[in-house]
Amino acid sequence: METRGLEPVPDSERTGRVRTLFPTWAGANLTVLLLTMGARLVVFNGLNFWQVLAVAIAAPVFSFGLVGLVSIAGKQGGAPGMALSRAVFGQRGNLLPGALIWIARWGWETVNAVTGTYALLAVLNLLFSIESNNTLIMATLIAFVGSSFLVSGLGVHALRACCIWSAYLFGGFSVLVLIHLIGRTEWRDVLGRPAGPTAMMIAGVGTLAAGGISWVPTGPDFARYLPRTASGRAMIVATVSGAGIVFLPMVLMGSVMAVTTPGLAVTQDPVSFIGPLLPDWLSVPYLLIAVAGMVLINAMSMYSAGFTAQTLGFMIPRAWAVGVNAAISLFLGSLLMMTAAGFLDSFVSFLTLLAVTFSAWIGVFGVDQLRGRTYDPAALLDTTPASAYWYTGGFAVTAVTAWTVGLVVGLLFTGVEWFSGPLAATWIGRHGLGWAATIAVSAALYAILPRPDGRERPGGVAPLHF
């Protein structure tokens, strides 16, 4: 069980390998929701197979390229992403993006918990013809969240092991599903569809990339055990390829399914719909493995959320901090499953807002990293005015300003079912690119503003023993 919290990992314990990032980010994408998102590209965006292929390549390359880039800060500083963020925003200033990102993670974990519960209910119905009811919904939701808490509470070593086995199993069964689809699909209908507008391809990239964007602040959490000498380029390649090897075939399978069963794109239960499309011998194990994959996704999110809670001042061990998020996702998940009329619409709307929330932080943190930031281990943990990262009253004013302006601009361009900014009807807003505007504005503003004057020691490698 991992007991380390925010404390930077000393060089003597940096025994990780870059190749472990490949199954880690493959595991982060083991969700059947990618099938539904692929179907939406065909049904709602009007794209053909080749356009979906281009979108499914571009989205993970861009979003998980950012994940890999920010992960480099993890091996440089040896600390979780939101702890390293203190060096950028200041000890108090970091509380602002930290709180917003923490709240956003509640939603992400809630969506994953609901999806996993739908999968469990679908398996029970396929195997035993058990119909869903409120009691069963709560029991399966508790089982799902409890399993996620167990894995994330154990820590990074358990997560790595689960990622490896889940990637193998899910990948193997996905190949079987693909073979089944190849044999049963009318490829003349699939390949003969006319091309959709280029604007809809851009919108598709925006929607699909939004999910990957939410993992960017998490990148350093899984790279902090890598030695300082690890290749940054290799880290980016391992991250993008790990995500892409799951992302690409899942989105393409969804688009192929949608040609004959367009209801996949609009179903309010995104998992049970898939069962009848496959023979029982394939659908049952596939959905069971999908449940395990979604447990893993939730566990990874809870793992990072525990660190975020600690940076916000929760003076409790990491595992207990994870438990706080587990309780919140259980509460919100029960509300969503009992009251939400349209889960899929809520999911897409949430993805859009989630991406804007995370993008404001990404723009500032990314530019700061490109400026050659080094990290002072002692200052990261020192939340008093004596910290090198105290800046002006605990705030790095330029970073906080760029973050705030970028966030506001992004929301102005964002329109979802329960929120619409005044610029949502513009080209940027219509194509779901509010998050891209957020990154561009926050990054550009922070790049032209002067860097705050801290008291960071040269090299940022003051020796500490933990």
C-alpha cells in the first residue's frame, strides 16, 4: 500500500520505467462510452468512416500529447500535479484552480460510476433476466464505488498492475468484438456513406479531446516515480500510444455499429444497449471486463483527487482523502441515476464544461513548464509565508490573473443543455472549442506577463529525506 502523499519522491526511490505509462493511459480509456461517442460522430455529426478515423486519431494525439507534456513536470519535481501547481500559482493562489478541479473531478467520477453501474445492471439482465429497480441500482452503485475506492486507496502500484491486466483483457475481447463486427457488417453501407462537413469533424475532435483534456493535471501523479533522466519524448510517445491503442478502435467500432443501429448514439442507457448487438458468449464477458475498466478509470481519478484534496488543506492521509471523493461520487451518482432524464446528454454537456475548467490550468501550467521551471521540494510543502512559493500574500498574481481570464473567456464560448455563454453561438462555440479558447487565452496572457518573483533555490533540488 502506498503511504506517500504530497511529499516529492526522493531520487533514491525513482525506480519507475517510462514503459509503464503505456498501460496506465490505455487503462484510462477503457470505457464503452467511446463506442457511443463514435456512434454520435456518425448520427449527429454526419461523418463517414474515413472522417471518423481522422477524428479518432487527431483527438487522442492532441489531448494525450498534452498529458504527456505535463507529465514531464512529474519526473522533474517528483510530486503530484496539484502540488507542483503551487510553484506556479502560489500557496494560496493554487487553492483557486485546485478547488475547481477537485469539484470537476466529482462530476467525472460520478459519470464513471453511473456508467459502470449501468454495465453491471446490463450483465445481470443478460445472465439472469433481472430487471432494474431502485434497490438494485443502489447496491450495484455501492459495489462499483467501493471497488474503485479499494484500488485507489492501495495506491500507484495496485493501479499499475490493474492497468496492465485490464488493458490485456479488454484489448483481447475488443479484438473479438471487432472480428464479429467485420463478419456481420454491411461494409458497402459503411464505406459508401457521403462525407460530412469539415466543420463537423472539427466539432468531433473538440468533443472527443475534451475527455483526454481532463487527465492533463493527473499526468505528473503517474510520472513522479520516474527518474529525472527519463526521456521526455519517450514519455509523450508512451502516453499518446497507450491512449490511442484503445481510443481508436473503440471509436471506430462505435461508428460502424451506428450505421445499422443508430439508436446507440441516443440511448439513455449507454451500456445495456450494446448487449443485444453481440452474442451472449461475447457480450457478457465483454461487459464484465468493461466494468473492471471503468472501475479502474474511477480509481485513477480518485487517486489524483486525493492529492488535490490534500493541497486544499485536508490534513488527512492520502487513502482517507480518496475516501472523501468516493463518498461524494456515491451521493451524486445516486442522484443522477434516480433523477436524470437523459444521461448521455448530461455526459456530453459535462465533458464540455469539464474541459474548459481544466484548460485554464493547462494554459498557465504548460507555459510555466516551457519556461524551464524547476521545483524546490521544501517550498512545495511549506504553506507559510517563508515558502519560496508564497509570492505576494500567497498568490502568484500573474498566474492567477491569466487563469481567471482564460476561464471566463472559455465559458463565454461554451454552450451546453443547462448553460450557455453569450458567445456560444459563434463558430468557436458551435464547434465545442471553448476549451481551446481557454488554453489559448490563458497561455498567451501568462506568456506575456512577467514571471512572479519567488525565492526558489537554484536548481530546485534541495535534499529532503522522507
